[in-house]
Amino acid sequence: MKKSVFLKVLCIVSSIFLILGIALVVYIYNLLVRYEASQPERVVEAFIDEMEKRAFEGTVEERISFDGYEPPTSEQKEKEISAYISKLKGELRYEEVPGVTSGLVFNIKNEQEVLATVTLESKNTKTVLIVFNFEDWEIVDISPAIIDKELELPASVVPSIKGSVIPGEKNPETGNYVYPICSLTTPEIILTDPAGNKVTYDTKKKTVTYGYTVSIPSDYKLYADGTEVDSNIATSEKNPEFEYVSVYCDSMPAQLTYDMYFLSNSVELKVEDNAGNDVPFEMENRSVTIVGQSGAESVPAEILAQIDVLDAAKQWSRFMTKDLAGTNYGYSTIKKLLIEDSYLQGVAWKWATGIDITFTSIHTLGPTPFIEESVSNYIKYSDDCFSCDVKFKKHMILSTGAHVYDPMDSTFYFVNIAEEGEEPQWRIADIRENVNTEAE
């Protein structure tokens, strides 16, 4: 009888312990499930599942705000958001951002790029069974991965996205152009050089370029591999040769310097002058400077009908050797060919009234005062401005009986201008000596 009671008690106690053991195992199991579910990674995984569902439903913007994305146009914003949502439909993964001291930050990404950043914070912490720390992680911020950076490139290399050139601003310190890049997704940026060569910009590698410097007059054209190079990328400087005539003619060519960078090491450059002729040149250290203008062989008859270019040059030559009739050693005569208050008129007045003119050697002009005359290289800058080269030799017989031939080889610039109360007429704006030739 006692043995039977013992067995009953033993069975009852064993059953109780078995039930308690099973309950404990179930409890610990549920505890582990809850612990695992409370981990921040599970919260992020749930968010990814939610985003995939919302992408198909078209409700992503109810969960993610795109207010911080401000591209140049609303059309671009709409297209970018649509493309962004399409990428959420693919296979996504996450990775924790290291080094965060407050909360936890995870990047949500596909195979190519980060699409969003999720920030989690612990709202409640409790410890169960000493070793299990439960934290209620909550998403407190969801930010789409907006790409907002600046790309600095030489002026000759232009970036574009989907065929549209990105507007940029010149950096006054470097001379390069700075292009703002604002996009929801990593854009494919295409770089194009003046020759039309294209490469895809790679943020992980330095873009290799090859520099050339070409300086030409502004009325010339520069071609790279058959494509005309836009003069807007060049820097412009006034040509000192036109310093005085440009006061009266604003169409005088400037000197343009193209500091170009190409994406290819084999670029064929060609230069056309103001008349459309090919200009031969050789580069030294990838640099060349070309000056001058292409002119016609003779002055048009309609211009000669208005101004006798050769006679005007002869009058100036006579004036410089006290051989021109008129008061003040001929100043009153030559003044009619000059522009009032111009630099050249000042030179003439200073010569006529200064002491230097009195030291001119005593002489007479020969029986044929001018020989070997020519007028050539006519260049039209506008309807009211042209230049031409005048050459001759002036025969002078000194008081000693010696014969001297004073050479003239200069470029004369003429401007059709009206003085006060007069009709417009061609006047000399400037004279530039071409060749320093000693008198015979």
C-alpha cells in the first residue's frame, strides 16, 4: 500500500515538473522569438517588405517624403520620383552605417546604389531573465538618398544627363565650371568634349583629359575633328594692334584663347581665317598662337571713289618731313584726314608744334617724289572701317646733294565718321608700321 502511494506521488511530481519544464521551454522559445523580432534588423526587413508592397500599390509617397528633393524643374522631379519608385520593386538589401553614436542608421540599397537611409531609435528597454535586453526599435526618419553634389570640369568639357546639358557656373578662382548634380538616383553623366568625344563619368576614377591651347582672332573659326569649337569657352582679350581704331569701330577682332581639354589623345585641330581659308600651323607643347587677318589684294573701287588711300598716305609722309603745304608745317592740311580728338591727331599736333620737326634735314623732293608704290591687303572690318597696307619710297634730295629714299611700309586704318556739322567721310584712325626699313 505504501509502495502504491509512493508511485502515485512520484508520478504526480514528475508530471508537474514535466509540465513546468515544457512551459519553461515554450516560454523561453517565445522569449527568443520575441527577442529576435525585436532586433533592429527585423524592423528594417519589415520596412523593406512594406516599401516593395507600396511600390506596386503606388503609395510610396505616403511613407517617404520627397520634399527635400528640389531639381531645376518639376518635370524632372516627377520623372525622377517615378524612376525611384520603380527601383523599389526590385530586390533590396540593407547594411548598417558604422560610426553612428545616436540610434542606428541603415542604408537601403539595390545592387547598384543606395536608395534610402533609415534611422531607428530605441523607445523602451527592459531586461528579461537577466540576459535578454528587449528594446522597442522604431523608425524615426526615412530619407531618400538624394544625390546633391558639385562636379567641377574644364570649360571645354560639358556634362549632360539623358541628353540634357547641365547648366554650370564659372569658378573665378580656377577658371573651371561647377555643375550642380541633384538626383534621386545615381545618374549616368555623359561628358562631351569640343570634338564631340563622349565618355561616361565615373565617380571612382579620375577622368583623363588632354589639354590644348589655341589662340586665334575672334573672327577665325576653330574646328576639332570637324566640329566647330564654341567660342563661348574661350577667353577674350583686346588686340593691342587695334587699340586706337577700336575706339571708333567696335567690330575689331579680339584675340580668343581656347584652353581646351579633350577626352581623346588623337584630336585633329583646324583653323579657318576671317576669309574662310585654312591656316597652316604647327603646335609646340600642344599650344599655338595665330594672329593677323586675311585681306584682298586691292581696295574695292567703291571705296577708292570715296577716299584716295595712296594719296592720304603720301600726305602723311609729306607731313612727317615738312613737305606738306599748310600752316603749322602742314598740320592744317593733314588734320582734314584725321579724327577730331583722336590719338593720331594728338600725335600730329605734337609733331607739328614740337621742337623735333625743326631738326628735319633740309631737302627737296625728287622729280618723282614717290616710287615703287603699292596698296594691298584690304581688310574690311565693318561697313565703316577697313585697313590696307601702303608701300612706297619717298625720294628726297638733301642740301648736300645726297639722294635718300625714305621707305613707307605701314598699315593704314580708315573709319567712315562724321565730324560735327559735316557729312561722314573716311578718315585715318591709326597707322601701324609693318617693316622697320632703313632709308637708303
